Amino acid sequence: MDKIVVIGGGAGGMELVKKLGNKLGKQGSAEITLVDVSSHHIWKPLLHELATGSLDEGINAIDYQVHGAHNGYRYQQGSLIGLDKAARKITLAPLLDAAGQQVLPARELSYDYLVLGIGAVTNDFGTPGVRQYSHSLDLISSAMSLRERIKTLFIQHAHGQRSGRLNMAIVGAGATGVEMSAELHHMAKTLRDYGYNISDDLLNITIVEASDSVMPTLPKASLRQAVHNKLLELGVTVRTNTFVTEVREAGLATKDGTFIDADLILWAAGVKAPEVMQELGLDINRANQVLVHGNGRSHSDERIFAFGDCAAVPQPDGSFAPPRAQTARQMALVVANNLISLHRGESTPLQEYVYQDLGSIVNLSRFSTVGNLFSCFRGGLAVVGGPARFVYASLYRRHLWTMHGPVKGVFMLALNGMQRYLRPQLKLW
Ligand SMILES: Cc1cc2nc3c(=O)[nH]c(=O)nc-3n(C[C@H](O)[C@H](O)[C@H](O)COP(=O)(O)OP(=O)(O)OC[C@H]3O[C@@H](n4cnc5c(N)ncnc54)[C@H](O)[C@@H]3O)c2cc1C
């Protein structure tokens, strides 16, 4: 029986194991194992909402062990640290509890096919101080530690333990930085509504961007300008064409010689695949991404596949598929089909993945939503406000629907709708 080991239960990995589990695992024709460093899945494009408490992890987190039991795959919690291609084995780091005590020792898992979908982490581009003094939104654990820090700062201000404005600096004006700045404003407003002593102008958020525009990946200048204007309306300071040279405890040093004071810094300036990719003996690029063929197979080993943010996937026009949730999902499904075909010994050629740009949407919390749909077709269709918000929410609804199936999916969507009335808008404790 083929053993298929998938590392990473993220935006793409969950689609992959669900499909393999239901097609092969449940029939007992292959053993599907998911490995993830976390015990549960939260859709990564919502990590900023987790960090501000807008997203309730109690309702939205999917427990891998339970999901696997219902969908034909096994689950092992652990972090990938090694690969022996010749012996077809991977090594997982010892599993530690929150107090640093060992729960499980280092383990080895053998495979017939290995799939890497471990996503991306913040790219500090070698900038000094990023690791020591800034937060990121790489993993569920980083979002939760950011939530702790934000909560502490708000409470200290509300109780007079800190004076002046609360300075926050966000490096990078892509989706993560822009959406986070709006979420922080929503959080301050909601806390004020709950009776916390937080003044209207407490938040002083600065977004720093090296290029000449916010949301550089939005294809239309008018949409980029709409996002920029909304940020200004919220009171966010936007500094484009500004290059951060060093992160310090008290803020950001920039190339033009100015220093931006910050009590909290979020680094969201770009991504690369995790460092562990350098230890696996696979062909990788400068962003640590595994070099794969269009069908997802790695250049280095035909039994190893990769998809999503951690893979460099060539496209027919010579470019590479961008690191986005839709890429991860689309490609994970192609890899799943290819693994099913290989497992069944079919002689048809493996499917090649071609990126379909269905659009980009940026959600400025409850304040505005802006986007471009079907970008692959004649430049796409610009959407703003209600329709954009509807499409944005639909992306996550589709993810929940796929993860839970039609019946439970409907209940999950209903539960998510109801919790807006039943529970506080922010979950902080
Ligand atoms: C705040 C934010 C907003 C975003 N907004 C958008 C958006 O609007 N649109 C869009 O297209 N994209 C967006 N993205 C990017 C999108 O989330 C990613 O492109 C997408 O999640 C990539 O999917 P993936 O399956 O490759 O990896 P991920 O979804 O990142 O999943 C990787 C998984 O691997 C696990 N893992 C990591 N390292 C290890 C290890 N060593 N061992 C075991 N497991 C490991 C992680 O726990 C995780 O579960 C956003 C990202 C962020 C942070």
C-alpha cells in the first residue's frame, strides 16, 4: 500500500489531504498522513483577524486529528527538520509543550510519495533587527503572540499605564499590512464601544512601503488609489518609496535618515519558503522554494512533489505562479490528481498546472473592500464596497464548505453568521 505523506495542512494542504483521503485513504488503497507543526488549521489569509481577535479560533479552527478521522487521512503533529531521499524518510523535530517540555521525541516517517506544502515565512531580506524586534503573521502561533502584545498595549493605555499615542509601524503595504492596519482601527473602535478608555486618536499607524504604491499587486492604479485614500481616511500614515534599513526596539530606521517611532512593529514586507528547505537536499531557488515542474514534481526527486508558497512553479509564459491562496488551492488539487493517477498506475501524462488569476481582493475590515475580479480576462472587473465584500467573504465560505462538506458546511456558515449576534465582535481572552 502506497504511503503518501503531506507536510503542511494550510490553504492548499487541507484541500490535498481531503481529496486524497476521500479518494484513496477511505478505500484503504493508500495511507495518507498529514504532518503539521500546529494541531489545528486556520485559513492563513485570516491570520490578521486572529491577531486582532475578530476571528474566533474556537469556531473557525479545524482540528487536524478529527478532520482526518472523518476524511480518510492520519495526522502527526510535528515540524519537518530532515529528509533522507534515498531511504524515503523524513524526520520530525521533538514535539514540545507550551512550557518547553518534551511530549514526543524526534520521529521518522517513511513515504512512497512526499508532498511539501509548508507555505512561506516572512522575508527579512537580511535587514538587521527584524527577528528581534518585529512580529510576523507566519503561523497561528505568531498571530496569537501578536494578539497578546496588542492586547497588552491597549490595556496599558486604557488604564493610564502608558501615555501619548500608541505607535504601530507596519512594514509592507501588501494585503497583510493593509488589512492589518484597518483591523487595528476596527479593534480600537470596538474596544472603545465596550467602554475601554481609548481615545479616538490613540492609534498612530504608519505603513512603510519600499515601492511607489500600496497594494502593488492590484492591477489597476485606480484601485490602488482607492485603498490608499481609505487608509488616509482611517488616519493611517502611508510612506511609500521608503526603505527600512534597520529595525530597533523603539522603531524603524529608514534609508532617508528618518526614524519612525513604534511601540509595536509588524514585518510584512515579503515572503520566502522556510529555512528548513535549505536542509533537505532539494534544488531550491533564492527564496528557498523547491524547484518543481508544472506537474508539481520536484526537479530533484520524482517521488517528491511541492505546491503553494514553498514551490517555484513555472508557467507557460516563463514566469512563476505567485505565492497566493488561490495558487496553493489550485495547484494542490492538480498534485492530488497526479498522485491518484500515479498510485493507480495510469499511463496518461500527469496534469500540468497553469495559474488562473481569479482576482485580488483587499478587505479593510468593516470600513471598505476593494478588488479586481477575473484578472486573467481582459484586465478583469473592478469591484468596490458591498459586492467586493461579498466576494471576499465567499472565498472563506468556499474554503469552509470544501473542508466540512455540504451539510456540516452549511451549519458552519450559519454558526459563523450567528456568532456575530451572539458573541462579542472581538475575542481577546
Ligand atoms: C494576513 C494575510 C493575508 C493574506 N491575504 C491573502 C489574500 O487576500 N489573497 C491571497 O491569495 N493570499 C493571501 N495571503 C497569502 C496566503 O495566505 C498564502 O499564499 C497561502 O496560505 C499559501 O498556502 P500554502 O498551502 O502554500 O501554505 P500555508 O497556508 O501557509 O500553510 C502552510 C502550513 O504548513 C505548516 N508548516 C510550516 N512549516 C512547517 C514545518 N516545518 N513542518 C510542518 N508543518 C509546517 C503551517 O503550520 C501551515 O499549516 C495572505 C497571507 C496573510 C498572512
